[in-house]
Amino acid sequence: MSRHLALLCLAACTPLGPAKPDPRPPELPDDALAVSPSVLDFGELSVLDTPEATREITLTNQTDESLLVEGLTHVWGIDEDVFIVDAPAVVQLEPRASAMIPVRFVPGTEGRWLGTVIPPLAIAPVELIGAATAPVASLRVSDAQVGAPYVGCAVESTLRLSNEGSEPLDVYGAERLGSEDFTLGEAPTGTLGPGDLVELSVRFAPTGAGAQSATVQVFTNDPASPVSALTLTGLGVPGSGVVETPPYVPGARADVLLVIDAGSDMWTTLYAAQSAASALFAALDEGGVDWQVAVVNGVSSCTATVDPFLRADQVRDYSPEAIAPLLAYGLVPQSQSTRALLSLAVATLERTDVGDCLEGFVRDGAQLHIVLLTRGAEASPDPTDSYVSAIEARLPAEVDLVISAITGQDRGGCVGGGKAIEAANLTEGETLDVCANTPWETLWAEVAGVSAAAGSGVMTYTLAQEPVAATLTVRAEGRTLSAWTYDAAARAVWVNGAAEGLTVGEPLEISYLEALACQE
């Protein structure tokens, strides 16, 4: 601002009365206004400890006239915002009087600062000088585009937080805003000395195709920028769509081993059991049991000309009546027979090793239900508990052993089952009377009920490919199901068919986006 705009002079009066105003400005000396000091140095501040400092400029009216001084509040220069002159808009100075004008230095962050105050009529301006130290947070990443992985895959990026100031930088943590497809690693905390840095990992795992973005915020004691923010972007590349259509075979997993006394006194009993065999499979299905059934009589089932054991998923396209003939070979009298059923059960389970004929019959997480069928006394020579222990020793820890006995009860022309009943009692199985004229449909339903009782109607299905979990959908007969969960560790879908009202064998449609081979 020019000097003649900032100065007003008061005219003197003559003894003869008021004089006419003189339109010409009075002549003032060049040093009418004295200003000191010429350089106002605030020194160096630590912003966190001393956020501002105050110094003073002295103005002195060196004339015999009153002066009105304007324009002191404006600081010139690129750093004008850090210097504040606490002066009124107009300062009135009486003749030969002085005034102290406070000037504040408020840097806010680290740096060296310069400014200028130009009082009117002063011989020279006042130079303002100040310096400050502070922590200065700098959050950087080499490329804000973190990558373009397949949907279901992931890429990682590293952010670097450095202290570019001269004071310690306290780091309080970090957070992510925006797409949840971005996740932060362990948030940094602690103190960074001048020049130090810390790294923060960011993982981008797109759950859908297209561009995604997120903002990472880091919280520090940087007085100028307590929140350092950086926006990241990523692109999800779609993979292949997969549709699988398994049948709904839910409930307990049960491996049922029928150990049969096929002696001549059993012929009538076995023919009756054979004719009603379909009731066993119907009851297993109705109970929602994922079953396998094997039969062993006086000779091993491994000598049979048909499958040594049947699986629910193998015969799902057939009615229960069509299953019975496949199993009937084990329910007919044999020239070789035995009542040592517990011994036969132990020997049969030895054929479940890898490469043997019953490999796969005993499954992890399934119930092994051994059913002993005889009208006479069980004839295994050793104590009952030794056979139970021998069977348990061959089973994985997750397999639950239950033994049931369909045998005589020392009445109605039947001999008591003896050790068969003892084995059932030891393992909390069922004891059924084979001589009580109970229909075999009822007896088979009781056997199936032991296995069904261990189930919950939940089907476990292992997917053929690794899915993108967020894209999984499960449907049945055109409707979308909600009562299901995904176990990533087992790559399996659990469907609660009981909650959805599904029937056994009903086809499901499981669709998902395949997580393709992820490359670095």
C-alpha cells in the first residue's frame, strides 16, 4: 500500500479564526515514523511444546502532528499466514508518542519462514524471520494402483510412513475406509525418530469384478496433518463360473456293517430279513443319513460278485426296492457259517486298509454301526470288551462305534444272545428280539434309527474347485437357499436341508466363481 494512502495530518488553527482547509497534504519529513527493530527474529520454536511466539514492533511519531497509521495488519510474502500483526485497522499516534504493536509467529509445522511488514512513512520495512521444528508424517506408496488379480486371488502392497520432521513422530494406528476388499496388516504404533520409517501392508482380494478403491488413514501427532490419508485402487478380474449339482444326501454319516449268522437254523429268519431289506434303506433315507452298508456272513463279503458295500450316492437313482437284491447275497444261508460274530467283525474291519477290498468303508467323522444278527448265543471265545477294544483300535479318533444286537432273549425257542447283548450294552446300541415275531420292517427301522439319531439333517458337500466364497449360491428347484455355510478349510458347503424342507435325493445347484491360480 502506498504511503500517501496511509497517512493523515491534522492542520493547526490561526488566532484570527478558522482557516480555510488547505487541499494540499502537509509536507512531512521522510522520517516522520520511526519503526524498530528492522528485523524481528522469533528464533526457533518446537511446535508441539511452543506453538507460537510473540514479539513487538515499536512505532514512534517523530513529528509535532498527530499521525494516523493504516495497513499494519497486512504481512507481505509467501509465508504471510504464519505471521499475525495484532494491530487495529488504524493506529493513532500523538506527536512524539510511541506504540507497541504485537506480532505473533504461529508456524503450525516445521520449516523456516519469512515475511515483511511495511509501515507507511517508515524509512525501511520490518523483516520477519522465524523457524520451527515438528514431526512431519509422510505416507507414500510406490503405485496407488495395487494390482489387478483374479477375483478370489489377492495381491499385497506396502505403504511407507516416514518422519520427515526434526521431532519424534508418535504413531497411534491406522484404519481403512471404502471397499472391504482391501484389508490392512498390523497397524503401526509407537514413535518414529527423525528420518525413520515404518511399513504398513495392504491386501487387495477382490470378491467381484471391476474397480475398487479404499482410503488408508494413519493417525499421528503431526500438528499440521494429524491424519495422513492415501487412496488406493485395484481391479478385480473375473474368473470362470462353476455350477455343481449334487443330490441332497444329508444327516449323519453312518457306515453300517451287518454281521450275519448264516447257519441252517437261521434260514427262515434270513429269508424274512431279505424280503424286507428295502425297509432298512428307506428308513436310512428318511432319517437323512449319508450311509454305507456292508454285509458279512460266514464268509467275507470280499468274495462276493457284487460291490462289497453299497453307498447312498451310488444308488440314489434307484428306488429302495431295487437296492434290496444287491444286498441279498449277504442275507441268505451259507454252507459255511459262524456264531463268532464279534471275531468276524474284527476280521472284516481288517479288510478296510488301503488297497484291500473294503477300503473306504470306514469314513472319518462317521458312525460305525455294527449289527450282530443271530438266534443263538454269540460264540466268540474272548471277553466281549476285548473285541470292542480291538474294533476301536482300528478306527480313526473321529469315528463313533455303536454295536446293536438282533438276537434271542432266552424265550420263544431262542437262546440268549450273550456276548452280542453285552457288546450292545457296552456301546449304547440297541438290543432287539429276533424271536418276538416283530415284523422285519420294524426291526430294520430300529436299526436305521440308531444311525439317524446321530444326524442333524445337514449335508456336507466338498466342492470340486476352490471358490470365491462371496460368489457362492445354493439353490434347489429354482429357489435360493439361505440355510447353508461354507467351510473354507475343508472346501465344503454345509446345507441344512431340514431347515429348508428338502427331501433326500433332491438335486441342488451350487454355483460360484472359481478362484483361479493366483500369480504373484
